[in-house]
Amino acid sequence: MKALIIVDVQNDFLPGGALAVKNGDQIIPIINRLQRKFSLIVATQDWHPENHGSFAANHSGKEIGESVSLNGVKQILWPVHCVQDSKGAEFHLDLNRNNWSKIIQKGTNPLVDSYSGFFDNNRNGDTGLSDYLKSEGVREIYICGLAADYCVKFTVLDGVDEGFTTYLIQDATKAVNLQEGDFEKALEEMEDHGAILTDSSKI
Ligand code: VGL
Ligand code: ZN
């Protein structure tokens, strides 16, 4: 059994959003086409409370892009994004969501960020995604969405660690690229960890 995992295709990560990924909207038609090939589809949703510790605005004197220690874990500070029940946290309207089996919300604990769809960045909190997939008999996971160098990457790395044969769909993801070359670096990191890089045309 295989599953498609769509990571964080939310308004705030798309052009015009608070933490926009350049050309992020270009992957939406590709993801919609991909969805027809899967009978089990899970979407993740970045879902922060207003007082979330990943927001620069919640650390006086700190700027977006600076790092702090958040309860012992290194945290890059982001603009306020994907606040629970806000427009920015909603999935893009063009994204087909008719056949989703589950939505996994993450980043809900103000004290720790959660890039991965599986675990909080401190590895304590578990979203239940791994148990859910295993209970459905899933052995292969195909991952797409935003952003390639953050939430997609960490979801892929944890997918491998959880024992799934893990594919990254390269043309169905885009990177934030805080630094030039972050996308290529992320691809290399995922491949080195045991993920398989593929393209939507091969699925
Ligand atoms: C993400 C930064 C902060 C992502 C989420 O979805 O890649 N990046 N929160
Ligand atoms: Zn976030």
C-alpha cells in the first residue's frame, strides 16, 4: 500500500502569503494530477497558536531570520504565519481535497516548532501520522508540497527513520531558499538519508 503526503500547501506559503515560497503555486496542478494515482492521501497543515515561539514577533528585539534557542532547540525565527483559523492557514482553494483520508495539524505547541509531519522538532510530540499509516498497511510514502528545505525535508527524513520506503517528488515541491543552494542541499540530505528522489511523470 502506498500513500501520498501533501505537506503544507497553505495560503501563507504561496505567493502573496506571509511566508511565501517563490512559484509555490506552480506545484498545485501537479499535485492535483498526482492525487488521482493514490487511494490514500494525507495532508499536513502548519497550525500555530498566535503566541508560537517560532514567530520573530514573539521575541522582543529579534528579527525574522535570526535564530534563538527555544527550550533548548535551535529555532529560526519566521514571520507570523499559519495562525489557527486564519485565512493564511487554509489550504489553497485550487488544491483538490475531495479524496483526503486525514489532515495532520502540527506546530500547535507554542513551546516547540514542528517541521516534520511526524514529530515535533524536539522529537517529543508525535502527530500520530506514523501509526496511522502503519495501521492502514502503508509501506511506501510519496511526499510533495512546501517547503522543500523545511517541512518537506524533515517529513522525508522522519519517513525514512520510521521504516517507510520514502519518495520525494522533486517537481511537486519548492524551497524557501533562505540561502542560495538550500534546495540542492536539501535534496542531497534526503538522498543521503535513504530517500528516493523521483518525478511526478514516473508515478
Ligand atoms: C514551514 C517554516 C515554518 C514549512 C513551516 O512548511 O516548510 N517552514 N513553518
Ligand atoms: Zn510554521
